[in-house]
Amino acid sequence: MSTIEARFKIQRESFTLDVDFTIPTRGVTALFGPSGCGKTTLLRAIAGLEATPHGYLRVGDAIWQQQTHFIPPHQRPVGYVFQEPSLFAHLNVLNNLKYGQKRIPVAEQRISLDHAINLLGIEHLLMRSPAQLSGGEQQRVAIARALAVSPHILLMDEPLSALDHQRKQEILPYLESLHDELNIPLLYVSHSPEEVARLADQLIYLEGGKITASAPVEQILTQLDLPLAHGDEAKALIHAQVSHHDDHYKLTHLSFSGGAFAVAQKQFAIAHPVRLQVAARDVSLTLERQSGTSILNIFPATIEEIVDESPSQKMVRIRVGDAILLSRITRKSASQLRLTPGKAVYAQIKSVALLS
């Protein structure tokens, strides 16, 4: 598989970014971590906007930087989407898009203007000025403009951070379409676990300018030595697909390696892939399969790891088939059930969120 390989060391007065990683050249890699950990600096280094005298960057078979070799920013086939759309106020939407595209020779245009327009659903906005657009519409235009330069890599620096919740929900399906339809890598900076779970394939977790974890997103979300696997927002991600619909009870069954979830009926085709999110607070554990319960989603599981969550709670990492879930329970429950790694249990899942 083709990859992107990067090594950067950037020294600031009170901060050092020191990273070394390899990621695929397809799919979405999220950069996640606390404020000031180096996420934006890393994006800028990839774009060639940061001074990195000893850096190294290979994108597929092309070397963009090594020792004395350095491709300047304006010659790198990069699409960059910032937190603010930064559209040209004196140009309408169509001419904003054409502005970026016209510097790309026709022979090197891998993404047509029409394709970018259709992906972002902005056909009806082309003759409007930026001042006539909502915040979400402006950001969709900014993304389409970044695609219009036919990039070999798309960099997105918290593109939804300036939008309210409703506008974020409107634009997320368009970002999902980029994931599904574009054959280029996308590096996505975010502070939102929801965005990461919904969009990312890989996750790079940064702290203090260093990478503390780099792996598939579902693995890092349940890694108990990382902050994402703790607190009220601790959630696991499961990849599943539609197996069948129960028209009598209006349910859809979503199969994965550990069984099948039953959720409220969705209008998806059979075999349609979906992402499911399960909160740790919604998973209870029993030693025997319960009957006479309203909970539909109950799966045999094996305990992998148990750690203290608080003075009164434990966080339990469990395996269900090939999938990993988290369960947040009381210390008293863990003691009464005599839970230990390797023990067989049943996971009762009270609620599951369908992300896509």
C-alpha cells in the first residue's frame, strides 16, 4: 500500500514538535490532542509553511523534502482548508473556485470543477457572493476550492470549529462524501471526538509536540492509557453492515463480528456499511445472559483490561468478536462480579448511535 512518511522536528522558544509517522495515502487520518500539542504546526509543515531544516516528507513515490531538497509551498499539490473560509469577497462562488483551479495545468487536473461542485452540493450557490452565504455554505465552498486545485493530499484544520451545532450537522455528510469518493488522503485536525469517530480511519494522538499513539481510530478510542477512553464521553466505534430489516417490528439489524445490533429501522440497502458508536456509560455487564429484559442488544464478551476510572468507578475494556467496547461500572459491581481479565461476561447495550 502506498504511504505518506513524515519526520519533523520544529523548535520553538517554549515548544518542540518532534514527530515521525507513516500513514496510508487514502482515507482520513485525524490529528487529535489538547490545545497547543502541535496539530496545526504539523499540518503547516506538511504544506511547507514551517521551517524544518532537518525534516523529511514522502507522499507516495514523491519526495517533497529531505536534507537539501525542499519543494516550496506553492509547488506542493496540497489543498488546505482553514478554520475560516477566507473566500475572496469581490468574486462570486464560481470565480472563487476557478481562481485556484486556473494555476493547475489541464493535464494535472485530477478532480474536475464539476466533481468538486457536486461533492459539496453547491451548484445553486455559484452565482452568489460570499456575503450571501451562510457560514456552512462558505465552508463548503472553501472545501470545494481546495479540491479544485487537484491536490495529492487535503489538509483540513478544524474546518467546523467556527460553525454552530446545526451547521456542523449540515456539513458533516459532505465531509463523509469526500471520504467515500476521493482517492486522496485527508489529514483532519479536530477537537471533536464526534467528528473523529464519524470521519476518521486512522488517528494520530499528540501531546506536548509528540505522537503518543497512532493506529486505527477504533483502537485508539478504546485504549485505556489515553484520555479518549475515559470520562462521560468515552465511546467505542464499531464497523458493521446492514444484514436485514424487520418490517414487523420496524427494526434494522446491523451485523458485525460479534453478532448483530437491532436499531430503529433505517432506509439502508442490505450490506450497506455503517459506523456505530457505543458509550461506555450505556454498557452493563452480567455473568449470565439475562431474560425478561427490554434490552435487545446483548452479546457474549471477554474482559481484556480493567482500570480505575474514579474512586467509585472502573472502566472495563471488553472484546465482542473482533470489536472492542468500553463499560463504565461501579467498583462495587466489579467486586461483586469478581471481574478479572479473561473472564467471560455478557455485555448489555442500552443505546447505540448510528453515525453513518
